[in-house]
Amino acid sequence: PDAATRKLALQSGQVDYVFDLAYQGVQDLDKNTIKWWAHALPGTYQLTTNMAKTDSALQNVKNRQAISAAIDRSRVSKIAFFGTVLPSCAQTFIKGNPYHQCVLPNQGKQDLVLAKKLLAEAGNPSGFSFDMTVWARPAWAESAQIMAQDLAKVGIIANITVKQDTVAIADMNAGKYEMMFSGNNAPTPYLQLANWFGIGGAWQSWSKVNDQVVIAAIDQLGSAMNPTSAKTLLAAANRAAYGNSVHVPVADRAVISGSRLPVGLLQATIPGEWLYVATTPLISSQRGPAGFNTGATG
């Protein structure tokens, strides 16, 4: 169901837990019976390019990098997501990532001068137009509209179409899109990068990207044996990802959940959105790292 239907079901008591709720309107929920909260996900909102669409201006990497430079990530974060997410300054997620480092030009901040320079180098000094498909999830369409406003400042026209998840995913599977706004979650930065660029990863399959430089950088990251090398190699992999900019990072991910149940009885765990129900309290020696029963008895 859509966000409005989920909210109504929670309000009426038809359901006890909802994920995810729209940012607008949650303040109207009955505070005496319903609790709602925003929680971060280990993921990134991104613009994914269909590299199989060979007649698109987006085939030129400098046009993709111009999009990256022109968008105001802080506006997307503050306006569309009400400040619950952090603007991206590298490919991988920020919150909960101890190895994070900014690698995007100008720390990922909007740079219209750079965007115009890249467009000129790509042979499109007046800009170009492209189709942007957006999944119909809370705040995603608003994000696309904000980015379209930014892109128009350098002559890039984004024609936005909002589609239900099932339709958008079917289009991605069939290669029927030019650029798609969506989000990639993974427990670690390495797995997130592999999902984008590794052969067989979901977004690699959808984008048809095949960049051996990025793949080699990800493989090196996977072999890191200590925190120092992991930090260095993650930065290198993120720089390689910017080098092709098939997936343009926009912001970290967050969602809003709502519940009628007591706090702690049902909650989303990180990473991912696995849910667990606490039925029998555990003594400390029985708790594993995520609070699950280890089977210990003493």
C-alpha cells in the first residue's frame, strides 16, 4: 500500500507497526497511542544511469559528473527528508561507517561552475535533457523535484516520472529507463559498492556498468586486513566510483516507522529492516551482539 494507506491503517488500529511513513503528516498521529521515529539505514540514495541506453547524453561521464556537481545535496537532505539524512560526499553511506571519507569534488557541495565546465568539456555547454524515473516512496518525488530545479540552473532538464516500486523495478529489469532515483542498502561499504559495481550485484545488473578499475578497487577493499588499510582502500574505491559516476550519490538513507506497541517490543534493527519480537526477556549472558538469544543458559 502507499504511504497514505499505511498511515490510515496505523491510525485506525488495523495494524500495529508501519514502515515506512511519509514525512508529511506524522505529526498528526495520536501521540498517546502511536509512537513514530526516523531511523538511519546503512545505505545511499542515488541516481543510477542505464549504460545500455547508448543514445543518451548520460553515456558521457562528464555529463553524469555535471549532474553530480549541480545538485544541492544539502537541500535534498533538509527539505525532502526534513534533516533526517546526511548529504553524500562519497559513494558509500556515512552514518555508522567509521571508515568514511569525503572524496567528491568540493566535498559534495553544489558547484555550478564545475558543472558548467564539465558540460562544456562534454560538448553540451547549453545542457541537455534526460528522463528521470523515481520510485513512489516517501520524499523520493520531492527529492527529484529539488534536483530538477538545481539541474535547470545549468541547462540540464530532468523529465520526472514517478512509478510504483513494482513498475520501476520491472522497468529496470527490462532496461526501460534512462536515469533512476532509488536507494542501495547494505550492511557494509564493501557490500554496498559490490552491489553497485560487482558483476551480479542488483544495481550492476540494472545499470549494466562494467568498470574493471572500480571492481579491482572493491576487490582490494575486500582484502583489507586492518582499519588503517580499510580506510585508505575505501577512499580509493569511492574515488574510482566517482571516476565513472554511473551511480551518483545524493544522501544517506532514513525512513520513518510508526508503532502502537510498547517501545522495544517491535523495532527495526540495523543493518537492514529485519524485525524481531521480544517475547521472553533474556539475561545478559544470553544476549548476542544484536540482542538475539545465543542459547546460553548460565
